[in-house]
Amino acid sequence: MSTVTTRPPGSRYGRSSDERADRTLKIVGAVLGVALLALIGWFGYHYVGQNKISGEVISFDTGQESVRVHLEVRKDAGASGYCTVRSQAEDGSEVGRADFRFTGDGTRIDKVVTLRTKAPGTTAELLGCHAD
């Protein structure tokens, strides 16, 4: 007794178009996956590995003509740079912006800076820190 099969013999008709399409999709998917991983690695390296100075606003106190901002800055030892801070009024308009420079050998700096404003500010926002 023999078993009946519905598939044609491969040596006679070659591979089916579905198998060729599956193989092509697997190759394209693998190439795109490797490209995505490389892109994520590149962004991660430049964001974390190359970022020599970064900061965070811990707290702020508003006044009529200034905003006192407590900044915590983390940087590489010996690196220098600046952080840009701005303040906005209640209506959202910018009332003050300044760069504050950080130098020295320390890797973590806590500093209270005073941002002068042209009107009463209601916020203190760290726009970013940049190495020299």
C-alpha cells in the first residue's frame, strides 16, 4: 500500500512561489531588524555615551524680577559646559532665559542660580546642557 500525496515532486517542478516569497520575506525582515538594532545602538551611544554634561531642575522659587533655580548638573570629570534655563509667565510668554556655566573637576554639582526676568515668572525650565 502506498501513501497518496498531493504535493508535486520538487525535482520536477522546482520550488513553489510561496516558498520563494517566504525566503525573500525572511531575508528582508532580517536586514531590517539588523538595521533597526544598529540605529537604536547609534542613538543610545550618542545620547548616553557622548553626553558629557546633563542637568536637572530640582526646585525653583519665583519672584517679581527673578527666579531662583536649584540645578543639579552631572558631567564628566574635567568637562566644562553650560546649561540653558528659561522662565515663562502665566500666559506662556518667555520672560527670561540665561546660560549658566559649569566647570571644574567634580562630576556632580548642586548650584542655586538666579535667572533675572522682565516680568514675574511662574516656571523654571531646563532647555538643555551642552559641553564646550
